Amino acid sequence: MSRTKAHVSRVSAGILFAFVLLAAAAAQSNPNQVATLRWYPAITALSFPVAAGPYGVAFDGANIWVAGYSSLTLTKVRANDGLVLSTISIPSGAFGLAYDGANIWVTAYPSNIVTKVRGRDGAILGTFTAGQGAFAAAFDGTNIWVTNSYDNTVSKLRASDGANLGNFAVGTWPSSVVFDGAAVWVGNYSSDSVTKLRTDGRVLGTFKAGSPQGMAFDGANVWVANSLSGTVTKLRASDGLFLGSFAVGAQPEGMVFDGTNVWVANLNSNTVSKLRASDGATLGTFATPAGPLYLAFDGDNVWVSDLYNASVSKM
């Protein structure tokens, strides 16, 4: 056989083999996948290893910070490629995180300690006292708010120096907190409610939810993850008006807003739900390695702490 004929034969065999593969893929694909030449598998999250027991996550403008609850560490991960830049020991414990524009604040549930870590180099700048069971944290532009799950209060710490400016009563077992630009919202897990506070600590209202475990603000509304019912609630921030309840996965925990959509980590489904903020429509459900817990948004991607996998995923 001539060289030319052998070459043609090999090419023909290769084309035939490709058509066999495409036919096999088509047999397992729906018409839309075939029409769009989507022979590749569904895209899943990229996963990067961190220290054991990842809980809270926060974005500092360039990096993702991950609280290692089981390992008493704080891991700094470069957002563009997932490279671990440093792992910092937090002797008092690492649970919830908040970023104040320069520093990372770390709650130390079940203690009453909050640690301030400089974002630039990981230096520990101080430890400060909140209430017992310091759980979640949020920044209001001037102060750090900490939910104290054992005390049924929320603490207001001045970000500049950590001074405690007051502990304010909310509902039972406060486990989440978010700032809407004017008021502080606290999710009370055991009270099935959400408390809205003025920044001086005065209660502006208490609104019905169901076992709230995570919250997000979309610019106009507060979203609440109802962990025991597998739903999220949408409340109008101006007055707490109930705007709807939407199904997600099993045991929704952390939430984040990406500028258009609300993302929800479903701990017991090993999935993350993407909801359109305007109407709550489900736009997608995405698999994660194991135990998606808390979320952060870096401007392009959503990051998920994978509690049972000692990793953080980038979606």
C-alpha cells in the first residue's frame, strides 16, 4: 500500500472512530445537547485543598480566606488560581469571617473571642470579647457585628480598635448576620425569626422565617436560608414584607449575592443552588465535593467551603 493510501486509510479510520464516539454520546444526550455539540460532561466546581473543617469564607479583593474550624487555622487562597498563600494559626479558634476592607475578623465559636487579622500579611492584631458562642460576623462600614448564639445577643465591635460598643438582645440562637447598608439583620435559628436592628442597636422589627442559618442582601431584599425546611425566604429590606419562599436543597446554610443572582449552599444535598434574585426562579443546581457550607463571591466566581472534604471550591 502506498504511503498516500495508508494515510487516507488512517484518516478514514479516525473519522469513523470519532463518529462512533459522537453517536455514543448522542445516545446519552438530550436533543439540546446534541444541537449545541455538547459532548463534554457537565462542568463542576474546581476544588482546592485547605485545612480541616473549613467553615466561614470571605473575599478581600484579591484572595479568599477560609476559616479552619477543626484545625484552628485561617487559610489565605489566591482567588485567580486557588494557590494557598499562607495558613495562619488562630489559637482562639476559627469559625465565621468578616472583612473590613483591610482586616479579617474571625469568630471563635463556642467561645466569646473574636480575632482581628491583618489581610496584608496575616499578622494577628488583637483578640476581643463579644458574647458567648461568637458565631457569625458582618461589617457595617465602621463596626463588626457578631452573633452570640449562647447569649441570644449580637455584639457591636468598633473595627478600628475592637472596643465592644454594646451587646443587644435579639432572638434565640442567633446564627447569621448581614448588613443592608442601613440596618443590621440577624437570623435567629431557634426563634424561627429575623431581627432588624438600627446600627445603634435599637430593634426595628422582628419577622418570620424558618430556622434561619444564612442570609444575603441583594440591594433591595434580604434572603434567609431556612435550614430545616429546604427553602429560602425573601423579605423586603425596607419593611420586612414577605415576598416569597423558594425551594432549594436539603439543609441550606450559607448564601451570597453575585450582583444578579442569589447562591445557596445545601449542606445535606452536596449542591449549590443558583436563584434569580428578581423572582426566585432556580437557574441551576451544581454539585460540590462534600458538605457545602458557606459562600463568598469574588466578582467573577462563587467560592464554597466544603466542610467534609477539607477543601474550598470555585464555581
